[in-house]
Amino acid sequence: MVETGLNETDLGKVILAACFVNDLGTVVLLGVLVANYDLWLVLFLAVSIPVLALFPKVARWFSDNMSGRVSEPEIKLLFLALLFLGGLAVAAGSEAVLPAYLLGMVAAGLLVRDRVMVQRLRAMAFGLLTPFFFIRAGTLILLSAVASSAGVIILFLGVKLATKFISVHPLTQVFAFGRREGMYTTLLMSTGLTFGTISALFGLNHGIIDREQYTVLVTAVILSAVVPTLIAQAFFQPQPAAVPAETLLEEVSPDV
């Protein structure tokens, strides 16, 4: 959607917002289900709530006072808070992705003010951090299990796509989406990769599932990210939207 400019349209914003709400619900539920309800969890909540509440003000103060003295102060503060809260979450038996997601929410205002910072964070995330996660997740897949459990993988994929279609497509009609836009939205909302992989990896690391079951789940998750996207892009992609001129100007480097 970013490459075609669709994210600048109302449809693109609706899809991104819906994905955000869906992922937020998933990560909160995952955190609740897997947490150990002990003193570590109390400590995690007692620290996380004020840190998340105060982070926007602290980040603005930090940026205003450290800019010019320290290279990329906002990014360093963001990673410090991320590692600190993520470590507490792991110690509490929860998932580090939960505070990461919540921290991203409270830092949204800071990121909106600085598009260059967003681009740098995106480069670090997609160029360095994300590949390591998926390389780790991929090395645990058993190719023999993919072949022997192909039927189960297809079944899981069909169930996932069918439930998403039944849940999303009727709502696109209720809210008067066009046929093309409704199908495109439904197919993109049917995708899933990051949180499905995180859940499967958590289950494997904590002995809830074995490597064969992990292979089945992750393979189905990967296919659920690829198959609907290919169909949506090939047959139901809305007309590319022109990106507003002011957006293009903001993204152009002053040196160009």
C-alpha cells in the first residue's frame, strides 16, 4: 500500500487502522494468556504504566535538550525504553512484543513530528532487526514435516482464510465498500505473519508445541501472508492513488 500510495487514501487508512486494532487485541490477549501471575508481573505493570504514560513528555524534553549534543537522541531513548520494558516482560513470563506495541502507540505523536526519524527507524527495523527474527524462526522449520503434514497445513490455511473472510467481508458490505475495495480489504485482513510467527515461536520455546507442530503452524502462517496478498494485488487492487505533493516534498532530502 505504501508503494502504490494507497496508504494515503481513506481506504488504505481504514485497512491499516483495522490491522492495528486486530494486532493490538492479539498481542494483549497473548500477553494475558502466557503471563506468570506473580510478583514479576506486578513489577512489570507497576513500572510499565508510568513509563508509557510519561514517555511522550520525557521524549520531547530529551529531544529538545539533547539535540545537537548526542547523535539521534530520540532513537536511543526509544530503544532504551524498548529493551527495558521488553526485559521486564520476559522476566514476567509475558511477551516482549506487548510493551513494544504499546510503546509504539504512545510514541506515535513523537514520530509524526519527525518523518526522518520514522525513515531511520524503518531502515533499522526492516534492514537489521526483522531479518534476524525471521531467520531464527525459519531455521526451526522441519522441511520433512512440511511434506508429511501438507494436508494439515492446507486445512489450517483454509480455516484461517475462511474465518477471516466470513468475519470481514460482510462488514465491508455493511459499510458500503465497493465490490473491488471490499474484496481487497478482506484479502489483506486475511493475511498474518508476524504475530502468528511470534505465537508459534513462544509455544515452541515454552514446550507447549513441538517442532513438527511449530512447522505446521508457521508454514500455514507464511502461506496466509503470501496467498491473499498475491490474489489481492493481481485481481482486486484499487487504482493507485496519487501521493499528495506536500508528502513528497517532506520526504525529499534538503540536499537534493
